Amino acid sequence: MMQPVLYLIACAAGPAQHLDDGVRAAQAAGWDTCLILSPTAATWWEPREAELEALTGHPVRHRYTLPGESGGLPEADAMLVAPLTTTSACKWAAGITDTAALGIPAEAVHLGVPVVAAPFWSTALGAQPAVGRAVATLREQAVRVVFAPGEPHRPKQGDGAAFPWERLLGAIRL
């Protein structure tokens, strides 16, 4: 029996620096894990991208493919967008899919693929009225938005290294 495929999609927030921990947690939970990074998260990992590709056995995606080009990833059975930033939440909810990290899950949720999103942002950023509306809009579209304990966190107090990957993976319902 083949392992189910998880797209782990990371935006540029503290936990993205520890994305290898998220991959290992997903693999330990039985997922064949593929990575898709926002453009900024991709720049953080650029010097170590080969390490992520070796860990997953798949190319790391951070841009849309060109016409006729293969993305090189198997079809996803589920997606975890973690960490999700306020910027990405607001863009996604508004239908702005200018990056692969937003467009792929935005399309997938409407094709019946289970999508979980795990925000990581400060209370100051989360206080913007657009952010709460974005979370509500994503939930209306069947995105399962799951706030980890302590999220949102006080400004400058977020602990990306303590991001609860296992708990968030447990929120995925196939």
C-alpha cells in the first residue's frame, strides 16, 4: 500500500525555519511529504534546499510551473499550510493566488482535498480586522483553520522552534 501524500506548504514565519522538523513529523505519521514554500520562505531555505529535497525525496516547489513543465510532485491526498501568515491568509481569502504556496491549496480545497491551515502570527497583526475576516472566509471554503496553543502570540514572543507539528498533522481528516 502506498503512503498518502501530504503537501506541507510553508509561508515565511518563524516555524518555517524549522520546516525539516515538520517534514520528519509528517513522515513519522506515515505521510509521503512534499514541500511547497512561499517565495520568502524559499529564500530562507535556498542554501539548504538540497537537504530538504534529500529529506523528502521530492523537489521543493516555490513557484508555479511553466506551461508544459512538470511540477515533479505526486498528487496530494491532503495539505497542511503551516505556518500561515496574516499576509498569506488575507491574500488567499481574497482569491489572490499569485504564488504556488497560495494557489495550490486554494484550488485543492475546491476539488475536495482536505486542507488544514495553521496560523502563526502576533496578536498585533491578528488584530487587523481583515485577518479575522480572512480566517472566517477560509473556514467558509472548508479550510480547517487550526490555531496552535498560544497562537496568536504576543509580538516578538512567538517560538517557531516549539511549533506543534504533530498536533497540527493530527488535525488532517482524510
